Amino acid sequence: MAIAATPAPSRLAQAGAPSIYRPRHPERTAFYQLFEMHFDRYLWSYDERFEPRFGPLRSVVQPSVQAYLACGRLLGGFARVRCPSCLAEHLLAFSCQTRNFCASCQAKRAALLGERLIEKLFAPVPHAMWTFTIPKALRGLFQRERKLLAILSRCAYDALLETFQAALERKDVRPGCVTSIQTFGSFGANFHPHIHAIASAGAFTEQGRFVPLADVDPKVVEKVFRRLVLARLHRAKRLSEEFLTSLLSWQRSGFSAHADKPVEALDAASLERLTRYIARAPIRIDAIAIDDGRVRITTPPDPRSGTTELALDPLQWIHAITTQIPDRRQHLVRYYGAYASRTRGAGRFGARHPPDDKRSGQDPAQTLSPEQKRSRASWARLLGSVTK
């Protein structure tokens, strides 16, 4: 099968797209080699070693790993690309497109998210990134029941909404907010569920007018977030009355809400870095090494000991990394307030791009602008903008 080369769009040309295709060779990385050599042994030993503590192996793990082992390799399928001018050819291996696992595919997905948010969603107003975390005592609950992660995402937005409305003394405004559910810590080998949220530094009225908010106290947001999370877990019958009372009595709650400095409306480069950050892969490929049968992970300095390295046996490491794979049909990125799809569809709260009318009876492909048509091939275009 031959695929005719098409001219690269201007966005990619400005980024300096490489003129020569260079395969990634994932099989040369320690990440790939660990799964290639030890994943079968991990499956055989799972029932005895991991199931008593973590429950049955999730159905999404094995097919995701198998897809990754074929990602970027010709044995997993390929396209033959031919230049129509010089007739030169090369083979392009298919991608696995697994979520939160393959660093290359997740980097492309993060780049695609950043492009879409900046060009199609974010209003031209300042935005800030918020980070919401929970105490260690609750992390195991979210690991066993991943559907509860949606509660964290919703509570993060509701905490911002309640605080913003109180600060502005108005109930008819909504901030624009995009949240990302992440389950990994700073070194990718621990289950650490938390929420990253990019929210407008202010709120929108129903008529679309933006009301800026100069300052929000993160401690107030933290208290609201804590109250909402505990109340909803208790209502879902996941916290007993005794444990709820105990958590509420802690002097140091273990909850936190942190806000970065707002990014100005015209600083698209900084805003794009934020969007890529909230959808990044769990671990950097170059942070992993194999040393005498052990997996050594380079980490940020530990605040207590100062160590910058973690050592695990291969099966421990495989379990830690596969824990980060989301369940099927679990949405990791969610949209709220002025950026919610329902709000945008109704044309309220300053919606920037109302969706196309699907009931017009016209062929959607014929009504798309050139920019929209190019966006449909975003995955292919991003191959040139992501470092492999």
C-alpha cells in the first residue's frame, strides 16, 4: 500500500519539521526490554504475589502491554510511504496509541490536547494551573475503585466554582476549567491520584463577559475540596462514619490545593506547556536503567533523605507502571463550567466555538474549514513535533 505524501501545514513548518524520518527503535530502551523480558513472568506470578493485596489483574493491562511491544516496530504493522516526486520509499511502523503507558504515544496525545485547547477552547483570558492532592490513607481506595477518580475531578472543579463565586459575590458566573486525572507520583512508580486543573483566572457571566479575579486563597479552596471529597465518599458509602470522623479530626488533613502563577492571555507558549504537562506520560524513558537485574529509577530529590534514586525488582516495577494504565472508557481529561460541552453547545458563558449543527443534513466533510480538515489528521502531524 502506498501513501502519497502531503504538504506539511504551516504550524509544523514553523516548528522546523525534520526532513528525514528516523525510527524510534523502542526495543533499545530499558523500559521496552523490561517488559519484553519479564512481563510473562509477571503474569504467571500475579495471582500469588500481587492479587492478595491489589485484587485481580485488570483486563486492560495485558492487551495494552502487547500493543506497546508492537509500537514503533515493523512486526506490529506498517505503512509504505512513497514520495510522489522522487519515488523514494520507507516503511512507517504503526503506533499503539495506548494511554498513560507508551511515552511516545502519550507525548503525541499531550501535544494534540495542547493544540486543541489553545486553538479551539481556551478563551483569551489569563489561566492558572491548580493541583489537588489527597492523603495517603485514601489512595488505596481510589486504586481499588477507579470509578471514584471521577469524584476527585468533580470536587476539584466544584471547589473552584464555590470559591470563585464567593469571592466575586455572584452566583451567575462560572470559571472555565479543564481537569486531568493523574495517578502517578513524581517518579512514576507509586500510585498517587491527584488532579491537575487549568482554570480561568476569573469567571464568565452567561452573556460571555469575563470577570477577572485577582487573588484566590488556596487554603480556602483546599478546605472546600476536602469537605466535598469526604462528603461524597461518605454518601457513596465508601467511608464509614468512624473513619470520616477520624479524617475530619486530623490537624494536618493531607489534602492540598496549590495554584501556580497565572499565565497571561497572550502567552500561548507557556499555556501550551501547561496543557502538555497535565497529560504527560507517567515516567521519562531516560529515567530508567537496568543494573545487575534491578530497575533503577532516577527521581527528584527526596525531601527527607535527599536520595535521587529508587531501586525495584523488575516485577515490582512492571506492576507499578501497569497500575497507571487507565480503565477502558475512563475519561482522564474533563471539561467544566464555561468550557463544558453542554455549556458551549448552548452558547452560554462565553463559549468560544459552538459545535457544528449535526442535524443540518449536510455532509460534515463539506462544511469543514481548511483548518478543521487539517485538524482531523492531527495525530499524523504531531509525529513531527514530538521528540522521539
